[in-house]
Amino acid sequence: MVTIIVLTAALFSAFTYGGATTLRLDSSLSGTWKVRNANGNIEVPAVVPGGIYTDLRAAGILERDIYYRFNDIAYRWVSMENWTYSTNFTVEEELIEKQELFLVFHGVDTVASVYLNDEHIGNTDNMFVRYSFPVKSVIKSGNNELEVRFESSITAAKERYQQQALHYPVPPTCVPDEYRGECHANHLRKMQASFSWDWGPAFPSAGLWKEVVLEAFDEAVIREVTTSATLSDNTWLLNVGIFLEAGEQVLKVYGKFEARLELDVDPVAKEAVLLPDEPGQFYTTLTLEIPKEKVELWWPNGFGSQKLYNLSVDVKDRNDTVIGQASLRIGFRTIELIEEPVELGNGLTFYIKVNNVPIFSKGSNWIPSHVLPEKSAEPDVIYDLLSSAKVAHMNMLRVWGGGLYESDLFYQLADEMGILIWQDFMFACSLYPTNNEFLQSVKKEVTQQVRRLHHHPSIIIWAGNNENEAALRDNWYGSGSNYSLYKSDYIKLYVDTIRPAVLAEDSTRPFIVSSPTNGIESEREGYIADNPYSSLYGDVHYYNYLADAWNPNNYPTTRFASEYGFQSFPSLNTLSKVSIPSDLSMQSQFIDHRQHHPGGNNELRIEILQNLQLQKYATPEEEFPTFIYFAQINQAMSIKTATEFYRRGRSLHTADGQGSTMGALYWQLNDIWQGASWASLEFGGKWKMLHYFARRFFAPALVSPSVTSAGDLEIHLISDYLEDKETLLTVSVYKWNSLTPINETSSTHTLNKASVTKVFSKNLLDHLNAAGCSEYAVKSCFLHFSLTTTSGDDISPDNFLFPGSLKELIDFEPANITITYVKHGTKANTFEIDITTDGVAVFVWLEINGIAGEFSDNGFLLVTPTRTIEFVAKEEVAREKLQQAITIISLADVY
Ligand SMILES: *[C@@H]1O[C@H](CO)[C@@H](O)[C@H](O)[C@H]1NC(C)=O
Ligand SMILES: *[C@@H]1O[C@H](CO)[C@@H](O)[C@H](O)[C@H]1NC(C)=O
Ligand SMILES: *[C@@H]1O[C@H](CO)[C@@H](O)[C@H](O)[C@H]1NC(C)=O
Ligand SMILES: *[C@@H]1O[C@H](CO)[C@@H](O)[C@H](O)[C@H]1NC(C)=O
Ligand SMILES: *[C@@H]1O[C@H](CO)[C@@H](O)[C@H](O)[C@H]1NC(C)=O
Ligand SMILES: *[C@@H]1O[C@H](CO)[C@@H](O)[C@H](O)[C@H]1NC(C)=O
Ligand SMILES: *[C@@H]1O[C@H](CO)[C@@H](O)[C@H](O)[C@H]1NC(C)=O
């Protein structure tokens, strides 16, 4: 079911070569590939596109899943070898007669020399670049032998580091020991996280991770088509850029160009003789004019629909032979990054406007879905992860700079789902070299990637790097002793190379140099702000594992929180897939191995103990399930607290200029393997408790209670809707020992559009006393909030507030919760699970061991005697099997 949708989507953006004859050298089509190591004692069949770990695993040289237990270490030898990929392919005489023959590598990971019929035809050293090698003089009719000789990326990175260090070293010299990783990733244009990260293993891969194509043609081939739609008065101007490639000796290309839009407007066409911009590179544009009223706008998730239109482009030669065609799905929307003075006090706003509507950006951060690049674009995995983001009301994901420029499919799905993409360039947590060769390679990378991604309406901002402004300012890597040297390198790379390369291709989107950054204030301060974490400018990354994360007063205000997070462990079920039973304890070597964040497991325990009591278990193995449950509760509660704080901050405007918060992207959406991390989705797609919480705390309308540092209970109504709504707010005070509230008050309020309204403020203890709570009010009572329309329809998820720490609760009676019935729902693979309880239950957690799917709610506070939860299974499953596999627990079960 899922796959069909994906396959359809995959067709939406397609290029064909028309007049060119192409031979795809994929192993599934034309060729048999082999891969061997340097001394030849290993030689196995290879798959292209693919990679060495996948090939060795398929051949049985690697005996188990690469993620099993300690295999990241056990299989590290693979990345120390130099591998050679080779194939033989047959070329017909007819191809040889064409004017041009190019061998095009769409993705090579990473440092390699390419040989055709034993002749060296080129080198590669940037996995984000497409390489086209002219091969007319080398290729022959009949059999041809192609070899791609890779050098271990570990040794290549080290050599480059040493070469550079002859002048001065470019740090960091290595990752922390806890990462169990490899050094000097910053010296290679390779997925930086493939050398390890604080949430992921090192698998420094090698291979041809994207297609290899032989192109034979006479005139030129179509390489990219870019589009940008800008609104001018009442007309959309759709600018279509067409990029052609020809042999370097070609001095002009004659072409007939036509663009048609699937809308009732005339196509545009022209004939032109193009001169090269650079040797072999030709460019032309067409502009379609479309009356505004004919266009249905593209909106982010939650603001309207995601209307996409087909655009097709044809290029023909003098004889009307089609030499290239492209079809793209495009959307019409305007986009701005607003940085202007705030009403009160100092600073500048920092927010996105789409179609003139200010958008509070809600979402998370995206990391590669697999450490092996060839496995990072599995259609069903990408579809599943992005769908999980969409149903949690996310409207933005930041594609983080230590991973990959994602697949075409990723961005097509983001277009279809209305998920705005904040796109980092792939530079993260490091200083980078700036020798001429490196900068030229980066320029090519940026140019190609911006052209490839240009037409996607979902992409709304380009960002130069992740955290490198802060790293320089705060001397993370010992660069402080020669600050001006490294600062000048920083400017060379991001300001003088990447920025102009981006702006030359795309004038329609904002470019920010770093994240976090103070935006134009950073630029005013010479690109390295005094305090890149200023609450008055730009975006902020915020991590604090020592403060009580359930207390909103412990978070600093910001204009835009682009990263904040807390760790947890994935479920036992997910961990069990790559471990043995004795690994499953906080004391095991395995769990230590999977925790890359220095001191992470201790921090996790300390965080948990701030708000929950962890009873003494006889053995660490017995404690482990509870520890996971508590870590997930802590993560969910902490990020709930932070996110609601940021959302309330939208209408905060202090006299000194703080507030006007317009973004909350928690770290991180997805996982790269099964281990401790900040993700809300486990490897494999299972929702952690946080993801269920996210679906509530990101809801378009939300009642959000909080207690100020002065002890006042405040209730805010948050709305992302674009119109006012009349609502009924019900505040109930419960004792922990009864399902009947001791006090319930209701009031009507206008839920003001696109803002946050404070509707209640009163001393919390006074309120509890008046409601009839005992002198132990804080510990014996809690508050429950519901917001409905005045006619009682749902408009906001319920919310709650625990006035005291959950470590000590008075009169807390463990509830008896039972699953009374599981029946088929109305839709395929859906089930309704009826739950009854005789008491209040908190963090009620359902799991269905071994059956993938999502619940309509989970980790919830149960204050009604019965509740029905829906479960949507990802595949067909018998009702009885599901009923048997289901478990339910709540906090009381482990207190
Ligand atoms: C748009 O293109 C897609 C993919 O090529 C095609 O399936 C669809 O029918 C087209 N839609 C229209 C309205 O032409
Ligand atoms: C791989 O190639 C590099 C560069 O030629 C060389 O220094 C290294 O010794 C080779 N490693 C192996 C295992 O063959
Ligand atoms: C290609 O052909 C050569 C010569 O026949 C042979 O030695 C080699 O093994 C072949 N390579 C592959 C990948 O089949
Ligand atoms: C175009 O047509 C002319 C005359 O028919 C022919 O000589 C020429 O080879 C053709 N060119 C191409 C590129 O097919
Ligand atoms: C900074 O680096 C430059 C270039 O290597 C060098 O000339 C200069 O002496 C260094 N300064 C310090 C303080 O190390
Ligand atoms: C409920 O609490 C409010 C204070 O919030 C108080 O004014 C009201 O009298 C209480 N109602 C009852 C029935 O106790
Ligand atoms: C749960 O059941 C036990 C045993 O029947 C009973 O003692 C306890 O009071 C029940 N809990 C609640 C909250 O009613």
C-alpha cells in the first residue's frame, strides 16, 4: 500500500535524454559488477548503485547485520581497505559514432580514480558531486572494462589532514573517544556522520551510491531544470531555467525550448543559439506568465492544501528531434525570512512567511535514515518517517548539515506533505580546509545541489553549516589560539564561496551563513557574532541536561529554537533486534557502546531522578525495562515543556525585546541505528513516547498551562489557525485517588487567530486551596485542562499540570487498568482497543510486541473510567494475535 504511493511519487520528477542514447550501468540493468580489495583475497559480486558494506554483507563475508551488537567495530576493517569496483559493458557501434560520449557518475563515495580500458579518465573526491567524464577517445565498440579504484576514506582523510597540517592543522583532530569513530571527516566531502556522531556509528563507506550512466549524443544533453515562481502584481512569473551539457569543445548549441504547465495557460517556446557559460555548460530560460487567479497556492502542512502542478520541458534540435525532456511537479508560493525590529526593546524577529502568512515553524531535525548512503533513500522508510512528521502537525524539518543532501523522493514527499525544508549545506561541527581544490569542489557541489533541489516548493531556506559559527566563537576545537586565521577560513568558505554560489542559482530563498546564528546581526558583527546564541536575534540551539527540564522557567527565550533535545533509549523490541538478552541492562557493555554522548547514561539517570522515583531493582537487567520507560517519559515531558514554552513565546514581548518566538524544531526526528539518542522515532519507525506527545504539543490549537517562577498558574490558549474561534475551557482539579474531579470550572474564551492568549493567571496554591485541595495540595492534586468549541467539539488536545514532583505523591492509588476488548476498526488493519480503569493513571503506555503500527494516543493521562484507543497496524494481522501481544502499563506499575 505504502509502496504504491511512493512509486507514483517517484515518477513525478523525471528526466529523459530524448535524442541521447544512454546505457545505465546499474547492475540491475546492463552490467555485472565485481568488487575486490587491494591484495585480491576478497572478490565478490557488487551492486551498483550500492556500497561496499552492502556488497560484503550480501556475499556473506560480513556474517550479520552491520548494526548487530559491536559490528561497527568488528567490521571497521572494511573501511580500512582500498576497494576496486569493476564491470564490463558492451557498446554498440552506433553509440561510438555519436559526437559525444560521457560516463556520468551521479554519486561516488568518495575518493576514487576511474579507469576505462586501463586508461585513467578522472578522479573523484566529493560524494555530493555528479562527475561527467568525456570518454569518446577511450571507449570502443564491443567490450569495455571500467574500474573505479577507491582509496579508504579513513586513510584519504588522514593524508589530507597531514598535508594541510604542514601549513596549519584544521581541527577537530578527532571525535571524542565515546563516539568510537574515525578522525578527520572534515577533510573529505563525504557524509560527515559516516565517521560517527554522538547518536550514530562509524561506517566509513565506499562505493557507487548513485547511478552510473553512459551517455552518447550529438548535440547536448539536458542536465537540470530549475523553476522559481514569483508573484508580480496579479501575475505569477514562472521562471524556468534549462541547463544543458555538451562537450567542452562545443562553442554553441542550437535548441528549441518549450515549457508547458498543466494549467489553462499558453506554453512558452523559443529557439536560441546558446553560448557556453563555462566550457560545455549552456543555459537558457523561459518565463511563463500565469494570471494569479488561475493558481491554487501551495501551503505548508496545517495551513491549506499542497497543490502541485506538472511542468514539462522539451528541448529539440534543429531537426525537431527531442534531445531532452523533463517533467517536474511544482508549487506556487511566496517565501520570506523576516528579520525586522521587534515592537519593544532590542533585536530583530526571525521567522518564515509563506504566502504572506507568518508561520510558527513546528517540527524537528532530520538526520540520514541509514548510515550507509546507498540505504538512505529506501522509499517506504522515507515515506513512513515523513508521514509520522506530518501527522504530528509538523510543518518544518531541518535537513541537518552532517548528513546528506537527501534523495529526490525525499523532497517530492516533503512537497506533497507540506513539510517546509530548512536545508543545511553539509558542513557540521568542524572547521574546514580552504585550499583552492577544496573550495572549487564545494562550489561545484553547491551549484549542482541547488539546481537539483531548486524546483521544490518545500525548500524555504539555505543554511551554510551546522554550529560552526558557535564553534569558532566559543573555541570548541582549540582554534582560539589563532582565531583570526580560522575566522578568515570560515569567511572564505561560507561567505565568499558558498553564499555567492547559492545566490547565483537561487535569488528566491534566504541564505543564512550558519545555524545557530544571529542572522543579519551576525553578518553585521563580521559573521562571527559575539554571542551566536543571543535570544534577541536569529535561531538558537539549546541543551541543558542539569536543570530540571520539566520546569519551563529553566529555558531561555529565543526567536527561533532550531535545536533542543533530550535523550532516551529505544524500546526493548528495537534493541532486541541487534542484541542478546544479557546486553539489555544499563550496566552492559552493549548499552555503554551504544551511548556515544560522553557521560550520557549518567546524565539520563540524573534527569530521570529529578522528577521520577526509580525503585531499587535486584539486578540491572530487571531495572532495564523501567529505565527505558522512564527515559522515554523524561524525554517526552522535557520536550513537551520546552516546546510549549517556545509556542507560548510567540506572544511574549518583554520590555527588553525578548519573545516573538516563531519556531520550535526539536532535536531529532529519526534514528540512524538502535541506540541512545534524542530521536522521537526509533530506527525502524516506531514512535517513542515523545512522538505521541509531539502530536499533541504541536496541535494547531492548544491549551497550555504553566507555573511561573513566582508560583502563578497561567493558562495560555495557543492558535496557529488563521481565524478566531470561540472556545470553552474546562479546568478540573483531581486528587490522585479518584476519577471524579474535586472541582471543575468552565469559561468561554476567544481563541485568537495566529497568536497566544493568556486567559488565566492566579497563585497556584491559592487556586488549589480554593478548589478544595488539602494542605498537601501540591502533592495530592493535579490539574486537567480541556478546550473545546462552544458546542463541545474537539479543538485542542487535553493537557495537564502536575503541581508537584511526581517523586512523592500523596494518596496515589495504583489504578487497575484492563484492556477489555479489541475489535476491528472500520478501516483496513485498524483496531479499536477498549481500556477501563478504576483509578487515575499517568503515562499509560501501550505496546504491541512484534507488530508495527501506531496508536491514536499513547503515554497519556487517563482520567476517565473507559477510553478507546485506535491502533493502525502497518501490515495485516489477526485480531487474536494482536490482542495477545498487547501490553499496558502506567507509572503506578513501577512505583
Ligand atoms: C502529472 O504528472 C504525473 C506524473 O507524470 C501524471 O501521473 C499525472 O497524470 C499528471 N497530471 C496531470 C493533471 O496531467
Ligand atoms: C590504500 O591506498 C593508500 C593510498 O594509495 C595506501 O597508502 C594504503 O596503504 C592502501 N591500503 C591498503 C590496505 O591497501
Ligand atoms: C571483465 O573482463 C575481463 C577480461 O575478460 C575479466 O578479466 C574480468 O574479470 C571481467 N570483469 C567483470 C567485472 O566481469
Ligand atoms: C538534421 O537534418 C539534416 C538534413 O536532413 C541532416 O543532414 C543532419 O545530419 C541532421 N542532424 C541531426 C543532428 O540529426
Ligand atoms: C596563525 O597561523 C598563521 C598561518 O599558519 C601563522 O603564520 C601564525 O603565526 C599563527 N599565529 C599564532 C598566534 O599561532
Ligand atoms: C472550584 O474552584 C474555584 C476556584 O478555582 C472556586 O471559586 C469554586 O468555588 C470551586 N467550586 C467548588 C464547587 O468547590
Ligand atoms: C485495584 O485493585 C486492588 C485489588 O482489587 C484494590 O485494592 C485497589 O484499590 C484497586 N485500585 C483502585 C485505584 O481502585
